Amino acid sequence: MIVKAFSASRIGTLEFKLQELINDRFKPNLAFVFASIDLGLDNVLGVLKKYPMTVFGASTCGEIFFDGKNEGIFNNSVSVSLVQMDEQYFDSILFDGEGISSFELGKKVGQWGAKKFNSPGFLVTIGGVGANGQEVVEGIQEYTGKDKLIFGGLAGDDAKFKQTYIFNNEKLISPGAVAVVFDTSKIEMKGLATSGWVGIGSDKVVTKARGNIVYTIDNEPALRVYKDHLNILDEDLPEIGVEYPLMIKKQGREILRAVNGVNLEEESLVFAGTVPEGSTVTFSTSPGFEVVEHTKADISEFFDNFEAGPLLLLFSCMARHKALGPIILDEILLAYEKAKEPICGFFTYGEIGISGETGCEFYNETFTLAVISEKE
Amino acid sequence: MSKTLENIFNSLNTISDWESFQSYRKEIGEQFLELKKELESTQFKYQRSSKEKNIIYSLLNKTSQDLNQAAESLKIQAEELSTLLSAIPAFVYFKNTDHTYRLVNKAFEDFLGIRLENIKDKTIRNLLPDYDSSSYERKEKKVLVSGDPIYNVEEIVIKNRSKIWLSTNIAPVKNINNEVVGLVGVSYNITERKKHEIELKKAKELAEAGTRAKSEFLANVSHEIRTPMYGIIGMVEIMKQTPLKNEQIQHLGAIESSAGSLLILINDVLDFSKIEAGKLDFEIIEFRLSDVLKDVENMLKSRADEKELEFKIFSDKAIPETLRGDPHRLKQVILNLANNAIKFTEKGLVHIFINKIREYQQFIELKFEVKDTGIGIPKRGRERLFKEFSQLDTSTTRKFGGTGLGLSISKLLTNMMNGKIGVESQFGKGSTFWFTAEFGKETIEKNITPPMNKDQKDFIARVEKDLTVLLVEDNEINQKIARFNLEKVGYKVEVAENGHDAVLKYKDGNFDLVLMDILMPVMNGIKATERIRAIERYRNKKTMSKKHIPIVALTANAMQGDREACLAAGMDAYISKPFRQKDLEALLIKLVAG
């Protein structure tokens, strides 16, 4: 497996870099492309079409690329990771999500991947504001079971929460999903997801909810509860709300759910993942800028136990970026130091990864890193 | 940041000329970049902090409000709980898993006379050292282990040398993970209740003993009173069959009439006593209605003739011959009504009608009417008619006699026969007393009678002519009457005066039949029968034969339970005293023929 990654802030530069890198000695068949909507996604596609490679693409809330020599965090740009690998060990597909539920979309991905390989590992990116990341994961797991690895993230749109896109080198759609499936008997997939957010405030109960829409909390309209507790206005949601996700407490575990959208009429909130009715929740926030130390410790531990690989994809929650600002670079820096390979990724509206032993899940507010390599 | 600035400052200081500036330029550039980054971070942190501060403060404020509210609710709940506990008159305690007290209510404190501070963390052993609490603690342990409550644990606690009964419900206290973390007990002082229970038990035993005594008394009294009565009647019967002068015949008639009335009165009083004791006997057997009616006619015809009243019985032909019910009680009711009719009628007639009202597959309902042309009953008298002890007025009593019990007993009896009783009457013209009763119909299945063997056939042949009878009867007069009736037909009679003699005579003799009285001194009929049967079994075994001597009990209206005792002892049938020879014959044939 050979990986070459770069960042480009103009379409021209993108074209140039592709031309420069792709030649007789390096013919990538798989490309990970994370681009800002402002750059012009059609233009990006226009450039990519020229090359015979499968594209896994998503719109972003900021792009990540770090190889030790640059800023690492970008806007209005495109981060690209080109991969040359044995075509027998992977496949990629784009699914249209129009008119079907997130669960159904996930099932399509799962069914496809499970048919492809006996032990499939997935990379998924999902487009469409209002998509329920958890249901996509559950849909995939309907066909693969809970023990298969899935990494990925929800596409972003620079904190506008209007429309997010996914694309391959032929189509650009919303809603939908792009998936890459690896044969994990030949390809090693591993990774981590770490957050560090803490709960703050008293416990509340989600009294009415359906899927990823919460109608009432403690029998009060959810939107009102959020505004009252955070002392913010309608306009501040979901942008500010996304930084103070609900923390669902369940059987000693805590899972974060960030607000993605608001329904002013119903006074309800749309979250990036399922918030089950009856859940006990609190608000949460980063416990200070030191939370980065927590992430760094987890990253260290990961690389102490596992080898790095040539392909490193980072799905980092845009809320982390908002909350931590330039300090978030420390995390990326450490990951690069440990892995000694370039890191390519983007700021998402939600991440999919693995944390501990409970199998892959949908998260918010995490630093989720996927490390992929060929098995010996 | 200050370090970086320091570095920059130091670097700048070392620059003295263009050359050194060139060499440090890159380094200074990097340091400035570093500074820029640090400034950006600091700026970000500052701006962020201001923005975030408001939000965090708001969250904290809201949280404080929530917590305060929650604390308020808890406080109110705790107060309510405390008030509740204080108000409960039962003793409430909370214990830890090691049986030490955690919390008790006021009632508990008052009961022990110890305040909570001195109860907490102690066990019942510490507080009541004289009380052996091990069995109670075992129950508590069971609740702790099983997690299930136990209700009504009774114990006796000694306090100030007096016994106090407590009934406690012990329940587990569980935490949010459903683990048992303690016990709660609610005790009721049931000393009063227990005392009542004990007294009630005593009273019940007394009452039962009383009832038993009453029953035995009634049985004895029945026997003792009736025996001489039957003696009188029996003797009169015998005398009637001897040559007499006209005057003597008249006197005998008077004695017979008086004795008859007396007997009826005695029976009424005895029946009434039985009603009081709840012991009125009633049996269901197969009988012929025509036999009952014939008896009634025999008993009343002469009286009616004396008063020159027309006395007739009209019975519906559609009524089946054989019915199931109590023929004695049926006779009693008809006699009661008919006797009254004759009593209160000076001229005219007394007619009895029996009609079928309804017939089912297993039951038949009949209506009996006794019509007379007597004095009639005024309207206001009719309600009191069927109440005990009442007569229309005392003048009637003196004129017509009676205890006033007859009609109320008849009412009870008709009720027992699932019927009703009533009267239609016109004062001065006459009355019709009526009653309905339900009877069973003859059972369809008839036991297949096994063919008779030689012995049985012989027996029947001789039943009509000569049998050797062992008569066991202690009362001299009854002996005489019975012997007279039996010898008249041609039977040979030997008499034993008690059960003991009866067994001896049986052993040595060769009898065809034993007539056994029940209540006798030395050895009663039941025991004697048991002995005789034992001897019979023994002899049968030795001779490999199956002899079975009929033993017929002579009853003077014994109670139902006695009948069972007779049959259990080995008697074959019973006949009531005084018996008619024809009745005995019929009974014997029935017995042998099956």
C-alpha cells in the first residue's frame, strides 16, 4: 500500500498536485477527498473525474492535513489522500439516500459490504443534514454484526447546517453515503475515538423523542430547555448548541449527541444520532483546554500498543475545533509524531469509530482516527 | 509565551551587525511565528472564555435551581414520612442488615419507653435482655436472604413482667440495584385480639360440649319418656284382646285416647327441643304413600267417627306408588293438620286431598289439602298461626287443648321437604290447611337380586309360621308387649334382659332372628351385636359356612347417627317400637329377599 497526501487551497493547485503525484510509478486507485463547499465541489469533481480512481469524498466543516510542515488545519481547501493498493482487497460504492431512512441507508451499505467480503471493514461518510449517524451504523450492523469495524464521519458545511454532500468521482449527492469496504483478512484496520467531554449540571430525562429528534426534556420543549440552560437565543442554535452536546448516561457509559438542527415550530431539536426516549441526559462541555491532554494521552497509548500504517484518516468533530481553537492542533501534532505518516481528514458533524470493547458506534465531540495498512 | 519573547529579545541583543542578523533572521522568524501561534492561542482562549463563561454560569445557575428544587421536594417528602411514621399507632422499625436498629417511630419509642438515640445501632437483645429473640431473628434473616417479605410473625414479648402479643410484617428494604440493604418491620399489638381468641376458643369448646350434652340428653329423654308411653299403649292393645265388660272397654278407650294425645304432645315437645338443638332428624328412604295414608286413616277414623264427622282421603291416581322421602315426617304433618281439623270441627266433614302439582324426571311435587267444615280462622289470627307457642286465644286452648307447637313444627318440616304451608279459611264456615312437598321418585335401577339359596328360602317359608326369636329388651312392659305380638303369630320367643345375656343365650341357642333393643344396662345393643357377629364369624370360619343371623334393632325413635352405628356394628335393619307383627314380617322378607 502506498499513500500520498496533500492539501490544496485552490482548484488549480489540486489539479497541479494530482498531475505531479500521479505517474507511472504511482497509480492510485483509491482517493480520499475532503473539500470545503466554498471551493466548489463540482469543480473538485471535475478534476477528479480525469483520473481512474475510486473517490471517497465529503464536504467539510474545515479540512485537516498535516505532514509536519504546515498549519494542519485549513478552510476553503481540499485535503486529499491518494492510495495505491491491491484492488482485490477493497471496493467502494455510493448510495443515494433520498427518500429512505438513515437505517435503510445503513442496511444498503451493510448488505453490500457483507456480500463483498467475509470479514468486511468499512469506511463511511454520510451526507445530508438531519441524517441519523447511529441509525446508519445500526443498519450496517444488521448485516455485519456488531464485531466488524466501521470508521467515518458525517459530512459538514462550514457550520451552516444547511446541506452537506458526499461524492465519488462521478456523482455529488445529498443525502446519501459513500462507503469503502476492505477485506480485513488482508487489510489491517484499527483506530480510536476519544472525547474527554464531561457532563455538567443535573440529570434530566428525555420525555419525548423519536429517532434523533428530541421533542421534550423533562416535559418541557427541548429547544426551550436548551435556550434556558445555556442562556442563548434561537439564532445561536445549532452552532453554539453543537459545542454543548447532550450526554446520554446509560449503564455506566456516556455517549455524546450534538445538535444538528432546530425545528422552531415544534420547539424540537435534531441531533446527529439517536437520543432514545426515556434516556437520562445532562449537558456537557469540555472541561477546559486541558482536555487536549486527555486526547493526547489516549493517542499515545494507542500508538504504544499498535503499529501505525500508511493511511491515516482523521474524523474530528467540528465542535472540538470550535471549543479548542488552535489548541486542537496539538492533538494532530502528537498523532503525526507517533505515526510518522501524514494525516488527512476533516471536521465532521459526527464520527463513527471504536471506543473500548463495545464495538463501533456513532459519536460526537470526538477525535476519531482510522489507521489502515496492508497485513504482512 | 514570555519564554519566547525572552528568546527573541536575547536573539535581537546578540545581533550586532548585518552578518549576525542574517544568521539569526531565520531563527528570529521562527520565534516570531511561534509567538504568533502562542498569541493566537491565548487570544482564542480569552475570547472563548468570555463566551463560554456566560454559558457555563447559566448552566450552573440552572443546576443550582434544579438541585434546590430537588432538595425542597426531598425535604417535604422526608417531613411527610416523618409525620406519617409518628402518626402510625403500629410500631415501625428500620433495621440494618446486622439486625441493629436504624430508625424507629414514636409508637415504638413509647412502647419500649426508650428514645431513638438509645435504640439506634442496638439490637433487640440489647434492649430487651429477657426476651429470647433468636426465632424472630431467624425470620428476619430469611427476609434478608430471600428478599421477600414475611407477614404476621407472631411473638410474645415480656415487658414489665406482662405478656404482650405482637404480630409483625417484616419486609426487605432494597436499593436501586435491587439489593437488600435493610429491613423494615411493622408490628401490631394484638394482645387484646389474642385474649379474645383464647376466650372464643374456650367458649366454643364449652358450647360444643353443651351441644353434645344436649344431644345425649335428648336421646336419653326421648327413650326414657317414650318407653313408658309405648308401654301404656301396648298394654291397652293387649287388654283389648282379652274378654272385657262393656264398661271396661269404655275405660280402655279413654286410657287409649289420653295416652295417644299425651304421646303426640310429648313428641311435639321433643321435636321442638330437637329444633332448638338443631338436631331435628330427617331421613330419605323409599316408602309407599298408600302406607302412610292408611296409617293416618287408621289413627284418625275412630276419632272422626266419635264426632260423627265424615272422614275421607282422596289421592290422585297419577302419583307414583313409591316415593323417596321421610314417611314419618310426612305422616306427622298430615296428622297434625288432620288432628286440628277434627279437633276444631263439630259437624260436617274432614277431607284430605292429595294432588300432583309438578313432575320432573327425578322429583315430584305434591299438594296436600285438609278441608274441614269447622269454626274457621278469623283474618287477624292467620298470621300468628304458624308461630310457635301461639294459639288463637287462650279460650281456644282450654276448649281444644294443644301446646301450640304443632303448626310451627309442621312449617319447619314442610320447609325441609322443599315445600310451603298455608291456610284458606272463612270464619264460621271452615278451613283448608294445605302444604306442598317435594319427593324423589323411585330410582330406576334396581339391584339385581341374586337368586335365593336354600337357607333363605327355608327362612321365608317359616317367617309366616314359626321362627325362633331372641328378644333382647330390658324393659319388662315392652318385653311383654313384644312377646305377645310375636307368640300370637306362632313364633317361639326367648328373652334376654341385656346385651350380656343376649350373647350368652345366642352362643348356646339356635335362633333364626334377633330383635335387639339399643339402650340397655350392663351391655348395650351395639356392643352385643358386635360380639354376636364376632362369634358368628369365628364359627363360620371353623365350619366353612356363611351363616348370617338377621339382627333387627328395636328403636324408640333413635337419632340418625345411631342408625349408622347400628349398621356398622352388624345389624341388618331396624324397626321402631312398638312394632306390628305384619311390619316385622314385611321387613324380614325384604331383608332376606333383598
